[in-house]
Amino acid sequence: MSRMPAADRSPRPSGPVPARRAADSPAQPLYASKPGSRVTKRGGRVVAIEDGEEVASRRLLDVSHVAVFGNVDVGSALLRACFDAGIPSCG
């Protein structure tokens, strides 16, 4: 492939180059704060249980971090999965 002569090349546009941004991660934080509730792992999903009923479920891949406030039970399988996936957890 041959190069074009310098006279045939179009000049670069002058001015600032637009900034490029990385796409936001689809992962969202998970907050648990209702006393007596439980957050656990089933398969590849994080499940929130309140009063014996499942109230929320999302893929572990869609969780950016887990934050627990108050008297909330957290399953050890969920903690292990978060540690393995590099998902921060605090409580």
C-alpha cells in the first residue's frame, strides 16, 4: 500500500479533541438495612429476604458493592462470592 503525497492528505482539524469517556458499569450497589432481614446467595444471584419472603434478587455480576447496616444476616456463601469476585463488602 502506498502513501499519499503530503499535498493530497487532508489537514487535521484544529481545536480541542473531544474527551472520550468510558461507559459506566451496569453494576449497582446493594444496601441492606431492615432489621431481621437476610442477604444470601443462590446460584449466581444475590437474594434479599424479609419476613421469610424474597423481596429482591439480582445477578452477582450486577452488584458493585454490598453494604449492610444494622441487624441484617449475611450468608457466608455471599461473602465468599464477593471476596472471590473482588466486590467490596462492609457492615
